[in-house]
Amino acid sequence: MSTERRWLAEIDRNLSTIERIKERGSKLKKIGLSEDVNLAVNSLIQKNKLIERRLSMIKYPRLIRIVPFARLRAFDGYEQFSDWKSAIKDIFHP
């Protein structure tokens, strides 16, 4: 499976998880976990945004990828992933 397909599949899984959390959110809020529900949903939304940025970045030629890579790295965009290992893969992705 290609990198792009894996990332798109991860986005789909995250969206499904968000929906499940929202469906069960009222039950979780009753037992005092409303803040945790919001944190989980926001975390998954943020991760999806980062994956979308990575997907858009690897469409550029390798030399041009350096600028978007530096922006993403500067704002800790790779903390959600394997940090430098993922960053290097993004730069040298075919």
C-alpha cells in the first residue's frame, strides 16, 4: 500500500473515531469526561490536518518540499508522527 493510501486510510479511521466519540459523547459527559471528549476530538482533527499537509507536501518536487517541510517542522507538526524519521521520508519520498 502506498504512503498516500495509508495516510488517506488513517484520515478515514480518524474521522470514524471522531464520529464514534461524538455519538458516545453524551454518555461520557454524564460521567464527567466532557473535557476528555473534547481533547480527543480536537487531537484527531489536528492530526488529520497534519496528514493533509504532508499529503500536499509530497506532491511537490523534492527541492521544493524543503520549504513546506521547514514550516511544518518549525510548528512541531512532526511530533504527532515519528518526528525526524517521518520528516526525512517526506523529503525523499519518490
